[in-house]
Amino acid sequence: MFDHPDFDGHEGVHFFSDPTSGLQAIIAGHNTRFGPGGGGTRLWSYATPKDAITDALRLSRAMSYKNAMAGLKLGGGKGVIIRPEGDFDRTALFQAYGRAVQAVGGRYITAEDVGVSPDDMRIIKTQTDFVAGLDDGPAASGDPSPVTADGVFRSIKVAVRHATGRESIEGLRVAVQGLGHVGYGLCEHLHAAGAHLIVTDINKVVLDRAKTELGAIIVEPDVIHAVDADVFAPCALGGAVSEASLPEIKAKIIVGAANNQLASVEMGEACRQRGILYAPDYIVNAGGIINVAAEVSGSYDPNWVKSKLDALEITLKNIFMLAEERSEPTNLVADQMARERLKI
Ligand code: NAD
């Protein structure tokens, strides 16, 4: 573990298994300088358990950066559940996972991520209080995805203004990869603002809906990055910007919800050299954890959430300006700012 390329002084990496329910999970805590680790739990089928560990290490570090940059009283943590093969009892799985979260003793507070819903949070809540993203209760914040989508939409406007001087995104072509909880919400914002949508997903049902409701053009998943577009918005899983995909990306702006969009840190410089403005993912997609932080604070205040989204826009604009001044890639400028805040 200590030699793992993505190990970055993580405070704790916890492994859990429960043969009865089939649970195999990792809870990674990166840094708790500003508070307990806050970050969603992902349920995913990984090719190998090593891939799940890599995901947990990278995602928890990104949560430290994200929470520090959003000025939240949360540290960086992330839960990853390896999806059991075949049919499984979801209630038993999330009960076992709830016990795992409880065992970490409050150094990690969970919420939703890919493959996990408020219903699952309700099951976790039967085993531990270290859970947010609930849709009932005194400070319940519900599914964080709409707030994440709002933050991504705002970030697209900031990036377009910075790159082109345009105040409006009307008429712009935006390629959206992944129409899940965040991606579809983002498309609704973009459609309402007059943008043209080119979209993909591996789920045909959401594609049909996007075509009917939003007039979106549908393309195959393997070509979405390469379509003629002004903005590319990765909203599926990580690694959308890679050595293989980058030379084919025609958009000059990349802003999306997905965590870890750059397949490697070097992709940030590669974007810069190609004249592509990359908006660092953990700045752009902080809306969800901002919403969760409002719940964790004990009294959900929508005005506080809005003020944090306003601040997110300013942070992103500052990163773009600093990167330009220093002729440095935006991801490294953001990482440096985050690490300074975390004193690591
Ligand atoms: P989701 O599971 O609801 O949606 C993901 C979508 O991507 C699904 O519709 C899925 O079918 C699609 N997809 C998967 N593989 C694909 C592929 N190869 N090509 C095209 N589509 C593909 O997840 P979500 O909550 O919308 O999150 C999307 C991304 O944003 C994730 O990377 C997540 O970590 C990140 N994120 C989400 C939140 C949030 O509030 N939900 C917050 C921060 C970051």
C-alpha cells in the first residue's frame, strides 16, 4: 500500500469484507485537517480489486482537494464498494457497509456517488449516524446531484467567458458524456440556456429521453469526445482525457462533473499545449459535497449553499487567470493551491 503510486500520505485505508452479504469495500481517508473525511460511496464493478483500491486512493485525495478549495469543514474520504457478481441483496449489502462506516468511528462521513442513491443512504443510516445525503430528517439535503449539476453549469459559463469573452452560452455546442444524475441535470440547464446538445450514454432509455425532451443529438460512447463541439463535458467516469482521446478532442473547453477526468496529471499540460482550457474537476463538481456539508452542519441553509456555489465560480476564475499568468496547466495550479491550504 505504501508503495502504491496513488498513495499520498493517506491517513487511513480501511478494508472491509462481509461474506454473508458479499460486501467487499474500501474506505480511504486522505486528510482530516479541516474535518472528518467527507465523500460519497461508489458501487461499481471493477476489473480487479487493485482497480478499486486505486480508485479509492485517487478519489479520497481529490475529496481533500475539493473540500479544501470549497472552504468546507470536511476532509477527504471516499468509500468504494466492489459490486458483487450476479444477484445480491442490496439491503444486506448496505447494512454491512453501514457497519463498516460506523467502524471508522466518525473519521469518514458518507453520501452518494456513482451507483448509489438516497435509498441506500437510508439503509446505511440504520447502522451509523455518519451518513448524509438523506432525503428525510431534520437537515436532510437529499440527492446532491442537482446541486452538482448547477455547479457544473455555472463552471461552463465561467470557462466560456474566460476562453471566448462570451457572456451567453446560447448556440454553443456542448458534448455531454454520461446522462446520469448529474449529466442529465446539466443537459436540462444547458438546453434551457439555448445550448445545442450532443450526448452519449450506455443506457438507451436516458438517450431517448434526451432526444425527446431536450432535442439532443445522440452519438456512440466511443466518439463523444471527438465530435465537433465548443465544450466537452465528461459526466460519466474518470479518465475521459487520456493520451488516446486528447488528440481527437475538438472542443477548446473541457468542463464536466466526472471525478479524475485526466487519465494522468500530465494531461493537464497536454491540454494547455493544445490550447484547450481544462476546468479542474474537483473545483467544478464541488456542488454535491457543498450540499452534503450543509446537511452535516446540522441545519440545511439553501442560501449558504448558493453562496458556496458563487464562491466556486470565483475560485475557478482565479485558477484560470493564475494559470494564464504563469503559463502553467490549470490542474497543477489548482493542486498547488489545494496542497497549500492543506499544508501538505
Ligand atoms: P450516475 O451513475 O448517475 O451517472 C453516470 C452515467 O454515465 C450513467 O448514466 C451511465 O450509464 C453513464 N456511463 C457509464 N459509462 C459510460 C460510458 N463509457 N460512456 C457513456 N456513458 C457512460 O453518476 P452521477 O452521480 O451522475 O455522477 C457522474 C460523475 O460525476 C461521476 O464521475 C461522479 O463521481 C461525479 N460526481 C458526481 C456527483 C454527484 O453529486 N452525483 C458529485 C461530484 C462528482
